[in-house]
Amino acid sequence: MELNAKIPQGDLKDKWSYYKGNVKLVNPANKRKYNLIVVGTGLAGASAAASLAELGYNVKSFCFQDSPRRAHSIAAQGGINAAKNYQNDGDSVWRLFYDTIKGGDYRAREANVHRLAELSVNIIDQCVAQGVPFAREYGGLLDNRSFGGAQVSRTFYARGQTGQQLLLGAYSALMRQVGLGKVKLFPRYEMLDLVVVDGRARGIITRNLITGAVERHAADAVILATGGYGNLFYLSTNAKGSNVTASWRSYKRGALFANPCFTQIHPTCIPVKGDYQSKLTLMSESLRNDGRVWVPKRKGDTRKPMDIPENERDYYLERKYPSFGNLVPRDVASRNAKEVVDEGRGVGESGFAVYLDFADAIKRLGVDEIKMRYGNLFDMYYQITDEDPYKVPMRIYPAVHYTMGGLWVDYELMTTIPGLYALGECNFSDHGANRLGASALMQGLADGYFVIPYTIGNYLADHRPDGLDINAQEFETVEKEVNDRVGKLLSVNGSRTVDDFHRNLGQIMWEYVGMSRNEGGLKKAIKLISELRDEFWKDVKVLGRNEELNQSLEKAGRVADFLELGELVARGALNRNESCGGHFRAEYQTQENEALRDDENYCYVAAWQFKGDDQLPELHKENLKFEFVTPSQRSYK
Amino acid sequence: MSNGKKMNLSLKIWRQADKNSAGEFKDYTVNNVSPDMSFLEMLDVLNEELIIKGEEPVAFDHDCREGICGSCSLYINGRPHGPKRGVTACQLHMRSFHDGQSIVIEPWRANAFPVVKDLIVDRSAFDRIITAGGFVSVNSGGAADANSILISKDDVEYALDASQCIGCGACVAVCKNSSASLFVGAKIAHLSRLPQGSPERHKRAINMIKQMDKEGFGSCTNTEACAAECPKEISMDVIVTMRKEYMKAIKEME
Ligand SMILES: Cc1cc2nc3c(=O)[nH]c(=O)nc-3n(C[C@H](O)[C@H](O)[C@H](O)COP(=O)(O)OP(=O)(O)OC[C@H]3O[C@@H](n4cnc5c(N)ncnc54)[C@H](O)[C@@H]3O)c2cc1C
Ligand code: FES
């Protein structure tokens, strides 16, 4: 299979303009004859569904929560990047592009990333027009903060709840279209499979999560905006419902899955407390603007943080990376935390934590200012730990947070199945091997508001609406497969709960496919996961029926898919004999323990093709060409 | 309070098979509850035990478990989201309870929020209220530069205080009249305070309030229970703003 990214011609900065000027269009009167399915109502899905409906297409919008407003994007805290250069501190589209490509450790496509940087400025305009209350300065202009991996202040924010405000903006646009009759909403619906007819994506099979009814939906194109797969690790910062099912089912229907092993571990999360732990809570990266990360210099120092004098503390990020200090990218910060913990210098009861200390910032800026900047994060920390971060340093540790990998898409965001698109976190497109903070919100909204409205027309213009009937044989077949699978999950009636399996899978992933990976461990993981999968299908216990609201059944389907995905992630990691970004192979590091890339052999997107349940997936390579920047060893010193 | 020791608790939980069935309270016990567990983690533990015993687990809504998605909606010992001010049930920790305590857990109760199963209710009425007018009518693309209109810090902070509503429905659940005034007021206050939302402010107020009434929410009791129980501590101010906007809108129409 030849992977064609369909990158437009011309100089980097002209590609998107050239594309827009030459793309095929659908005449306004014809748009209303097309039916589109958008799965997901996070930033990517809600913005796409609203924008496509505004253009005149008929849109069906699906989400598994009870309301589109509750999609996982709502939880994003810190902010969204845009190359506005309002601060006059030297930012530009080029610099945002460059930071993102470099931050991704040169494993993303130049053309996509440049387009993202260009569109970033429109996003802020769009959101402000919708009434998103971004933070402002006293003069009434928009305020910015800094995030990791950048030396400019380009992050727009709304306290510590930027994702919420952006999503409510996109949700309001979506609901406006619902009112206008252009979007039909399907909340508490879960897509369980994709229907491909004559090689084109033509519909989905869903389960109504209240009644259990399995239903067919046909369309002229299907857009997935179903988020990331961080919950593969069981414990992550993702919402409990976040899952891979829509992408995974599409993979099994022929869409290639790219760079599955590019997973991001976020450096600042609240450490694990006990076995009952159900998720991990992020403490936004924005905290690293003012918080200082440290551990005691001495191993096994169990004194209280306040009792450790300044000269016995090791502010290791500031020491090792003087130019970026506490604002190094996430992968670097996480790895360094693991390193000091492995040395026995971790803090807290478990020893699996480092300090994030605000004492200096409070001295410098005052409590009120800190409250204004981070109040809700401090409150959240206090709720969870019962410790007051205004008085004692926070304890933090890395946790799984984001997945750069996802469905392979070309420049138009189309997967390898014609008519199937992937937007937002569920595609692999823009972040390479490591995502910079405040860039996921940017990508989701760029994809939904500004990219898909153009690119989908180029496909639809070649495919007249034919009002495909849901009684087509292909729908019948896939629906039966879905029903069989549901029936199978319910009939095993074994002895272990779904959560038990999920936790077990998470332990394997964290241990062998987590922050540091090596050949032996990855091989072991592949074996363990496949054994666990067999056991799942023999011993899982799912009570109740299909024809009712059945949360165990919902979880079981998702975990079954994670049990397949886990193996692909491990295989991807095993294939990539280099370290880059969030993918760290212990065998490949510099003398200073930094990631050692191998551009000669691995400067490609690894796109995996499903070949059957009993077969190994096939690897396809999209070679990355760097025409405008020169990949170099990343340095944040 | 618990002093870090494990607790044994007795729970009284509302069980209801579906919208059309009658529900009832059932008694359960959970032992060895750590004070560091969240309330939902305590329910997870109960559910794991139930499944192993072959009993159906308790259904409840949740997703982010960070107090921001508005999914969780438990009425705990007579209060929405439980005993602690300013937190959602998912952010409530077991250290707020003590060993041997009995805890009653119910769904939101309101005509406009029918029970779907156990502790899960249907809050789609909120979505329909937003559909009626909780937006600014702008299409994607073509917006002017974001700094072209200045907005004072006070206005933005006020708007954000209101727009941080998570749409959980605690305000409705606690209100004797099941009024949705705090929810509706929050959206009206958010948008009417910003220049972008101003042109449609009157139409918005009329349409949202009309929809609110149509959904079967009651009228405001002025007892301020909603603001007291709101996990985001949204103030009664927004209801005052809502009324003002509505009155102005009515006048304009006359
Ligand atoms: C705690 C936290 C904080 C973050 N903070 C930031 C930040 O400050 N800045 C930043 O840039 N990024 C941040 N991120 C990352 C960012 O929030 C996400 O990457 C982004 O919101 C993903 O958006 P999305 O639209 O792709 O998917 P999501 O928001 O995850 O939405 C997925 C949607 O798909 C639906 N769905 C999924 N599967 C199915 C199915 N099978 N059937 C039907 N519907 C389905 C869901 O219902 C949901 O509506 C943060 C992430 C976390 C976890
Ligand atoms: S689960 Fe999201 S607010 Fe409680």
C-alpha cells in the first residue's frame, strides 16, 4: 500500500492557501443533499459538526455521554496556543510551527504542522466571537501565559478551565444548529462499528446506551472525533469513558493506525494513592510557570519539605536545563522525574513523587495573584490530597495523559478508507512523538472549525449523494457481527470483573510500555497481553442484559478493544529502535540520558494495517521529508 | 472525621430498573473504606463486590471525575453532591464521613429529570434550553481579530464566574420547586455581560425562559438553596440578571 499524504505543492507557507484555492467545491444548494455522521462532541467533533451544519450539510452527531457538553475536552485546564504575538515577544506562525515540530521530536509532517500554526490565530478570533471569556489584562486586551517547550507567551487561557470554556463555545454552536434543524443529536449512543460499502465509509452501527438497541446509520461520509486512547493504561488523566473503540473498529475495517507507541506521560499529576484508585488527576502544566520542581539532594531524605534547607534541595530541571528550566517539554520533565525517583530521591509516602513548590512564587507575587492564576487547581489538589498547596509544596508524579498516535490521515484528514475522516486526538497528525502543552485544544479546533469544512468538499464533490439505504447487505452483516460480539460478552459469565482485567492490562502497559521501554520488556508485554486477552474471553463476568442500560457491558466492549490495541502499541514500540519524544527505549540514549533518535532509519510514520485476528499487522512507512527545517538533536539546555 | 483509619459504612441506595419501573431503597455495606478514596471510588468498590456476588452493580453517571464534566449527580444524605460545599460528588472524599456512618444515596429528583436507571437521570432538558438560545449566532470563519473589541477584566471575570456552570443539575435537585433558574441565569449572565453576546440578549432571555417553563421546571423560590449547593458556587446574582434581562426584553417587545 502506497501511503499518499496528498501534501499540496508550493512553499510551506503557501500550501494551505494553494489547497484552498484549488480544492473542489460542493455547490451550496447541493450541500443539503449530503448526510454526514460525526462521532464525538469534544472540541474536534462539536466544532466540526457545527461548522459543517452551518455550511448546509445534514449532520448526525453522536456521543456516549448524556450531553455533548460533557465530552472529555471539558477537562482541559491550562490553555490553547496561538501565534498571535499579542505580547510582542517575538512569536510568529513560523515560531509556533518550529516549536511544535521540534517539540514532536521531528516525527510530524511539516505541512500539517504549519497549517495548524497558521489556523491557530483564527481559532482565538472564532472563540472570542462566540463569547469564550479568555483571561484579559486590565486594559481589556487578551492575556497570555507560557507553556512547556516554548520561550514565548502564546497560551490563551480561562483560569484553569480553558477546555471547559472552549468546549462550551463549540457546544453552543452545535446546539444552535440543532435548533436550526441541521444537526440531529444522538447522546448516550456508542458507535460499535464502521460500515464500508464498495470501499467507502458509508455508515456506522451504534448501540443506544439506554435501551441497548443496536441501530444502523448511513451517510455520505463518516467523521470520527472520538478522542485518545490513554485509558489503555487504566490509570490516566483521561475521563473514565474515554476509549479507543471507534478508531479500533475502523482499524479492523481497513483504516491504518499510525504511531501507536507515541503515548504521552504528563509530568505533573497527583500521585497514586491506593489500589482502589480509579483515575489520575492532572495538575496543569501551566503550574510550571510559577512552580519549581525539586527533590532532596540526598537519597532517602524523609524530612518534611520545609525542613530541608535550600542548599540541600536539587532543583534538577533548572540545574540541567538552564534555558528552559521548569518549562522543558513534557517528555523531558517526566523522564527526569522518573530518574530522580529511581535514584531513591522521590518524596512522599510511596517515594513515587517529586515536589512542585510555589513558595517563591507566592513570595514574589502574593497569594492573591497565585489564587487568580491557579485557584481552581489548588482547590482540586486540596480536595484530593487534603494538603494545602499554598502552604506545603505539591507532590506530583508523571501519568499517562495523551496519545499522539491514532488513525493515519492524509493532509485532508482522511484515513486510508475513503470517506472516513479522523479529527482531534483520535488521529495521529500533528504532534509527532510528543505533544507540546496547549496544542491539543488548538489542533482539535483547527481540525473541526477550519480544516474539515474545506477538505470534505473535495471528496464529496466526486461522490453524488445516493441516499444509500440502511438495508444494504453490508449494514446487515456488520450489525450481526456487533450483536454477536455483545452476546458473547454477556455469555462468558466467568469470575473476574471487567475493571479487574482493565487494571491488569494497565499494570502490564505501565510496567513494560510506559515511560521507559526495552526490547525484552516489550516482548514480554506482547506475550502477557495476549494471554490476558484469552483469559478475558474465557473468564470475564458481565451481568445483566443487552436490552437495558448496562454500564458493565459498555466497559467490557471498550476493554476488549484495549486488550487488542495494547499489543499493537507494544509491537509499535518494539519496531522503533530509537528513542524520540514520548517513546523512550532504554537501549537508545545519549550519554546524558537524553532520547537518541535515529533519523537514518526511523524518520517515518509507522502505519499499521490490520490483517486478521490471527495474523501480525503489516507495517507501512510514510517517510517524513524535512524540506524547511533540519532535524537536530533536541536541546533544552 | 476519619483520622486516616479504614471505615465501615452502611449504604441505602435507590435502585430502579428503568424509567417505567418503580424504584426502592436497598441496603448495602462496604467495609475497609479508605478516607483517601473518592466517593465514586467507594461506589466502584461496592460494585466490584456486587458483580462478584452476581448482583447487578449500581448504575451512576460519571466521566471526568475531576468536577468539571457535570456528569456525576448523586443526592447524598439529603444534599446534592453530599455534605461538602463547592465540590461535586466525584471530588468528595471519604474523609468527609466517619466509621459506622450510614449514607443515603439517591438520584436527582425533579419532574424535568426522569430517572433512567438507579442513580442516573435524564437531563436532556438542559440541552434543549441551550438550544433555545444559549449561544451567540456566529458561524465559523470570518470573525474579527480577537483584540479588536476590548473587554474589561471585570466583565470577563464576571462572565467566567457564570459560565463555569457545569450543567450538573444540582440546583434543580435541591430546589423545592425544581427550578432551573440558576442554570438558565448562569448562561444568560455569561453572554449578556460580553459585547459579543449583547445583540441577542433579549431574544435569548425570552427563548431560554420559555423553554425552561416548557420543560416543567418550577419557578424560583428565592430561598437561595441552589446557590448554596452549586458545586461551582455560582451566585444568586445570575438569577437577578436573568430577571432584569427578561423584563427589559418584555418591555422592548411591548
Ligand atoms: C486533564 C486534561 C487536561 C488537558 N489540558 C489540556 C490543555 O490545557 N491544553 C490542551 O491543548 N490540551 C489539553 N488536554 C488534551 C485535550 O483536552 C484533548 O486532547 C482534547 O480535548 C481531545 O479532544 P477531542 O475532541 O479529540 O476528543 P474528546 O474531547 O475526548 O471527545 C471525544 C468524543 O467522542 C465521543 N466518543 C468516543 N468514542 C465514542 C464512540 N464509540 N461512540 C460515540 N461517541 C464516542 C465522546 O462521547 C466524546 O464526545 C488535556 C487533557 C486532559 C486529560
Ligand atoms: S464526574 Fe465529571 S463532574 Fe463529577
